[in-house]
Amino acid sequence: MPLRIKNWKLAGLAWVLIGFFVSLGCWQLSRSEQKKFLLSAFAQRAQANPLAASDLRPDHDLRFYRVKLQGRFDNER
């Protein structure tokens, strides 16, 4: 017994929605991989020794590093 579709617009909408939700699921899977990478980078960099001010370079990824800074207050301002 062949399958007969009575409402082609509704069937087309169903296929579009199925494709949309499958693509959302794939996006969620790729996002979870990104989160795993971020969490591992956080764990590695949190264990590292703190960086000094002279080690900070704007062209490097400095997220999650601990930093040790020294200075003094300017009480005149």
C-alpha cells in the first residue's frame, strides 16, 4: 500500500522543520566540543604559574591565565 500525502504544504513544512531541528542538534554537538576544549584549557592554565606583567603580550591568548602584578597607589590623584 503506497503512502499518499494529502497536504503537500504540511508535509513540506514538516521536512523543513525536521532539517532545522537536526541542524540544531549538530550545532549543539559542536558546541559541546568547544566547551570541552575551553574547560581543558581552563584547567591547564589554572595550574600554571602566574604570569608577570612583562610576560603579557596582546597577540597571545591570555584567557584563563593567572597574573601577578605589582604596583603602588598614587594617593595624589
